[in-house]
Amino acid sequence: MAATAEQTFAEQMRCELMASNANPWDEYAAEYGQFIARREQADLERDAILCRMLDLLGDLTGQEVLDAGCGEGFLARVLAARGARVTGIDLSPRLVQMARERDPHGTIDYRVADLSRPLPELADRSDRIGSHLVLNDVYDHRGFAATLASLARPGARVVLAFNNPYSSVVREHIVDYFANGALGVYGGLSAQGVTAHYYHRTLEEYLDAFLGTGLRLAKLAQPLVIEGDGFLPSLVARSTVREYVAGGHVRAVFLIEPDESTIRSNMLARGRGFEARSSDEQRIELRARWLYGQWLAEKAQRYGLPVLESRPWDTLVERVLAATTNT
């Protein structure tokens, strides 16, 4: 079967990244560090993914815990605060240096290493292994799986948090869900100055990689963030959803653009043929999208749901957390 243009481009990009040893997380370490700093200022108890990870890791007091792909130390600091003896490993020297600067007493053992390659000096050492939103960024995911399995003691827990592969299709970052290895770009991070690619793989491919190392799947958990234009405020009134909303297990927030000019900028940036349409066609679509946003806001407010303007991007996470905390 002939390769599609997207697959050919993705393979070229992968080859270029590997050949040049390009590490976007190293290149954009300062910008990424600022992003994490803003995140840490938010209420981490409201971070569904982090809280689920910690629940699955269990009691960490006195445990040897590996933060696999520690970056600038976000998860490592959380683990250490819970009483763990933490080793953090990352491929980016700049991020590891930033992590060490945040740990002046040397409580955490930070190391620069490639977790896709064997690390025999750390074999069978970890009681717990946590990896927070790293797996999607790993070029050699099978090597990564094999290394983590080798570092885990018998009976250890390995908890991986990563982006649901299907979200790449929902967000239109890739076209074909089954195109393992296709390159995607993080939209939210790109808007904050961090241009980083990730490697799309199906959930089946990930499971096959880790189960093939001898690890056993004990739990597949999904703290779910659903985004899309097709969700309406009336969803919270459905009997199947209402009890979860009342119990605080489900929260909703609706984002709108303030004016048609902002919507136009978004449409042009997406590069999906909007610029080729006539001025009348553009005007009609922009008006329709803005009116839909106003209708959506009115319905959301009727159900007592928060409505936010999407811009500025750099404060969106904090604003969403604040809005959903108060609902």
C-alpha cells in the first residue's frame, strides 16, 4: 500500500529529529518552565490526571519512586512531598538543571539519561514508577517500556499518564487514528511558545509494547477531558449525567471568542481552505460562528455553567480551574 503524503512527511520529520538529536523540550526549556510554574500556582487538588495518578501509586512513604521523564521536576516534587525517595530522569539537560535548581537541598536524585535505552545501574530498584504526560513524546516507545519494566522491582506499580490517542483525531492533529508514528503538534503549548511534536500511536500499540515486557495491566483509568463543538449545556440536565455533576465528578466550562475578527484569525491560522472562500462566504460563516457562540453562552448561563473567553491562552488553564472550582 502506498504511503500517504501525511505519513511520508511524518517519517521525514522523524528522521530529521533523530538525525539532528533535536530535543524541543531542551530548546524550549525556559518557556516550558514558565508554563509549569503557572500550573503549580493553580490548585493541584483539582488536577484530575495528577490526582488519579497519585491514587494509583498509593502510599509513597519511604518508597523508592522513579519519575520517568521528569522534565523540570513537577511530578518529582509532588512525589517527594508525599514522603517518597525520588529519582527523576529526563533526556533534557536543561530541564534537569532547572529541576535541580528547584531542589537546593538535593532531596531528589535528578539524572540525565535516555529511558529508551537500558539503565542496568538502576535495575530492580523502584517500588513505584510514575510518568506524567511523557509517553506521547517518546520516539522509541518500546525501548521506553522495556527500560521501565527492568527498573521496577517485583510487585512494583508502574503508573503512566498520557494523552488519549484518539484525542489526536478529535482535535484534528492527525487524520488517521491507525497511522502509528504520525507526528502531531501540541496546540496549547504551541500557543505558549513551546513548539513540540509528539508521536501518535494507537492504544493497542501502547498496550502491546508494555505487556510485551512482562508487565501486567491492572487498571486502565481515564480521567476524561472532553472537548468539542458538539457538546451542549443541556447535557448536564440529563439524568445519566446530572448526579455526577451534583457530586462534583463532572465539571463543564464553555469557551467563546469575543468577536468575529478573532474567529477569523483562528480560521486562517488553521489553514483548511477558509482563505480560499469568497469574502461573502467568509462573512456569513464568521457571523454564524459568532452567533452560535452567543447562543451557547446564553444556554450555559441558564444551566449555571461558567463561560469564558478563550483568550489570552497563557492564562486559560488558571481561569478554567478557577471557574470550575467555584461551580
